[in-house]
Amino acid sequence: MDPSVEESKREVSLTLFSQTLQTPMASSTTEASIDQVFPGHNPGKSQMAERTHWVLNAPVPPGPWRELVDSIGKTGKKFQVLREQPMSKNVASILKAIFPILVWGKDYKITKFKKDLLAGLTLASLCIPQSIGYATLAKLDPQYGLYTSVVPPLIYALMGSSREIAIGPVAVVSLLLSSMIQKLEDPVANPIAYRRIVFTVTFFAGIFQAAFGLLRLGFLVDFLSHAAIVGFMAGAAIVIGLQQLKGLLGITHFTNKTDIISVLKAVWRSIPHPWNYHNFILGCSFLSFILIMRFLGRRNKKLFWLSAIAPLISIVLSTLIVFLTRADQHGVKILKHIKGGLNPSSVHQLQFDSPHATEVVKSGIVVAVVALTEAIAVGRSFASIKGYHLNGNQEMVAMGFMNIAGSLTSSYVATGSFSRTAVNFSAGCETVVSNLVMVITVIISLELLTRLLYYTPTAILASIILSALPGLIDLNEAYNIWRVDKLDFLACIGAFLGVLFASVEIGLIVAVSISFAKIILSSIQSGMETLGRLPGTDMFCDVKQYPMALKTPGVLITRVKSSLLCFANANVVRERILKWVTDEQEVDAKGNVEGRIQLVVIDMSNLMNIDTSGMASLEELHAKLASLGIELAIANPKWQVIEKIRLCNLVDKVGGRVFLTVGEAMDTCLPTGMA
């Protein structure tokens, strides 16, 4: 719109309001003026006029596209500032922005390194067995789990802002990858093609994660609500646990599906076939050992290291038992060959022109969001304990680049692990140097120790994975969600049942759908409330919530509860106000009009935006009230709302009765103000 026209409209609106204060004014031929209805006005009108001038002459608010561009532009402004500085400072500033380690690294001391060294070694003792186990969960060879614990944490240590987070493969992401990709390629029949898709999905996941951070789109991750995450994690934990029955029972033929019905059917079908009880006894024995060590570690904080080294001890002891007893010759399944050496390049394995390209990109988005959600939740939890702020956008960029680098070096999607981060924190880590110590330890293991894992029983990997699952099921939090918000609990239970009885993807879709539905319902709910003044104050509150609040005779003050007045709730809001007006307009037999409504004030403090249907509804409401001789005033409209009201000329129609607060509306329109 032409700025001159817009300015003219604002001047007209202000003139109309000034006339309201000085002379009788009728907004239409059928309307009574304020002076006719309320003879006399309160003092302080010049101040009211000035404040209304502020409301009516606010600048044009930015549109959604402009807000997005401005958000993205914040990143560009940093580079604009850098261009104005000398080249040497530019390079240093850019490097510090990309690599936070350069900021705190100059103050790093040997006392911190001692703590990080101990934490890193403790972390590695848990990371190595878990990485091998999670690789099998992702339907990959064991070495790929170790590869994922080398390059991604190394990149994160350079670019990340969390001091405690432990980077590497995790159970939920491993399950999510295998459940989606095995629909495209069979990991058993065609492992090479399957592996190529895994690396390509990892590459796209990294691209999306980095893009979210660079474009400041972190709010997209928040669509997976806390309640949905609780349900999703619990469902995934049960599915992962059921999947481990294959290794624990030594079942040869097992289903690739992840839902509970298919898994239980596969177990039932295997009952007639012979199964080796040695696997079961070995797995359950070491599962009990790991859980006992964890219990002792939690009972006594000084013994936290017991839970950290228990999985590694389990692998060492079980491997020795199988080797010495030659249990592999009696039916115990073992890992056999694990390829050693540093991460080989996987650049040539990335496929961008495969027939599954669309599905690969979709999988990349899903995995990116889930991995980011888990990592940021873990990072923020421990950052709040340590009392520092975690830069969400920086985290996304770091996660993105580490997964891009990982996809080029035979790694699959890595993220922050809650269990390993808790161990890292308990071990007294000071910085991400503990991740670097872990990386060096894993590299040494890849170079020297992989041959020693030949006789490691697969049942031990199953027991290690099973031991990590209780931490994913938070019954107390689920109960709290039920107590506080039933709709949130619906998202929680929906995600849980979706994962359990359908698939991991369906569980995610259900969780996000319910979260979206909650947002939509809460933003368009047609709730209305009548307001009254708290005695002795100028505060107006809901009379149901505060029974002591007093209504002003002849005035109906209402507030819209929703943040959006739109096609879904506009008619309900209009009809509700008109019904209240009708109900309260009671004239006694003597013709006393004291209770007759003469002014309606709409408090728009909750209303963030309004669409054309909402504007049409307000115009219809004003016309109906005017025909009844009732004035309409608007209080506390937000930026977007006042702009829509101006554009639709509703300001002119209501006679400029637009105010900053309900109190000012009452003071201006009533002869005795709020008294």
C-alpha cells in the first residue's frame, strides 16, 4: 500500500479520536455519541489521546516472510560486521565463531586435562561396547559403530558448545535408521547397497541439521514436544528390547519388522525350532551383572565408574569364556571377524541418483530432527546443571557438519547419548576434551584390539543394549504429564502406541500430528471470558477465576482466550458476545435501564493475529451493537491485529475507540471512569 495513503488513514483515525474527546461524535447515523450516552468525561484525556495515538500510529509490522528473512539475516549481519574489520581480525572472528574451542582453549589448564582424561577413559569404556551393539541394531557390521565414535565426536569437539555431551551412535537413531532403510534394501541379502543408503541418509541428515542452524530454524525441532519424546522413547525402548531376543535366544530366522506383533510372532514361530540355551544363560548372566553394577553405582556416587566399565568387563569376560570353553562350537553365536584400522573413505559410496532418492531425503529429514531433538535435550539438561547457556543454533551447525563428515568416513548418524553423557558428567569432565580422549582410545582399539573380539558372543551385545533401555522409559515423567496436561498425555501415549504397534515412523507421525493438533486447538479455541475490576486496583480479571472482581454496571468487558481470531472461531466469538449482551440487557417493569449494556470493551491482549474471517466477524459485531445503541471499544490490540484493524477501516467505524488498556477504555468512555 502507498505510504502516503496509509499515513492519511492514520491521521483520519487520530482526528476522529480527538473529536471523540471534544465534541459529540457518532460513528454512524444510528449510533449514539459517547456524550449522549455518557454525558461528561474524565480528566486526563490529553494523555489518553497521546496513548491512543501511539496505538493507531504504530509502524507497519513485518510480514511472515520478512520475519524469516530478518531471522536469517542475523547471521548475515555478523559477516557484515566482520567485513568492516581488518582482514586479520575477520579471520580470527570467523574461526572463533565456527570453532568455539579456540575461545576457551587458550585458558585450558593441566588441572582440567586431568579430569577430562579420566572422564574420557571412563567414557571410552562404555562407548566401545555400546557402539558395537548399536551398529548391530542399525543392521551394520560392528566396526561401523566404532567408526561413528571417531570422526563425529572429533568434529563436534571442535565446533560444539556443550562441555559434557558424549557424541556417538545411540539406540533410538540406530533403530530408526534400520527400520526405514531396510524397507528399501535388505541388509542381509544386499549389505553393500544397504550400507550405501545408510551413508547417503547420514549425509542428508547432516545437511538438514546444518541448514536448520545456519538459517535459525531451530523451532522446527520443537514440534516434537517433550510429551511426544517421552512416549516415543518408551515405545522405542520396548521395540529395541524385543529385537534383542534374536541375539539373546540365538534365533536364526527373525523378522525385519519392528512392531510388537510381528516380533512376538517371530519368537513364537521359533519355539518349535531348537534354540541354544547357552546364549540365553550367557546373555542373562551378564545382563544381571551390568544391572547390578549400575545399581551400586547409583547408590554410591563414588562408584559411578562401576556402571561405566561393566559393559567392557562383560565383553572381556564373555569373550574369554567362549574362547576357553570353545562354546562357539556348541551353538553360541559369536561376532567373528571385525575389520580394524581407521575409518575408510565412503565418498564413493554416496548415491544421489538411486531409485530411492526421494525416500532417502525423507529419511534424512526424519533422522535429522530426531537426532537433534535428543542431542539438544541432553545438552541443555547438563548445561542447566553447570549453569551455562547452550547455543542451540551452534549445536545444530556442529551436529550437521559432524554427520556430513561422518558420512564421508564410513560413519552413520551420530548424536548425543544421554547414558554416556551422564557417565561423562559423573566422571568430572570439564570440557569436550573428554570426547577427544575417547576418540583416541577408540582409534587405538580399532588398530590393536578388534582381532581380540572375534569370540565375543552376540548375546553379550544384546545384554549391553538391553541394559541401556531402562533409562529410555520414564514412568514418573509420563505420570506427571498425565497429571498436568491430558492432551499432552495423549501425544505421549499416541507416540508410544504408534511405535509399539505400527512402526517407528508411524510413532513419529502420530506424535507430531497430535502436537500440531494441540497447537492448532489452543490457538483457535473459542473460549471467552468476562472481566471485572479487582477492588482498589485498575486490574481487570476473569470474574470466574477471581470472584471478588466487580463488574461495572452498563459495561460488558470480554477477553478472547485464543491467540488467533480466524474462520474456525470468529463466529463463535461474535455470537457469544451478542448472547451476553442479550442476557444482561434486563429492563425492570419501571423502565430502569441501569443494567442495560451501553458499552462493550473487547480485551485483545491474548490475540496475536486475526484473519479476514475474524475481521468480518468484528465488523458484523460492531454493526449489530450499533443498531442496539451500544458502543464498541477495543483494548490492547497487538501489532499485527491493529494493522489489520486499520486496513479494514474498523478504527474509523468504532470512532477511534482503540486503547492501550481496558482501564483507559473505561476512563475515556465512562463519565465516572472505573469508579
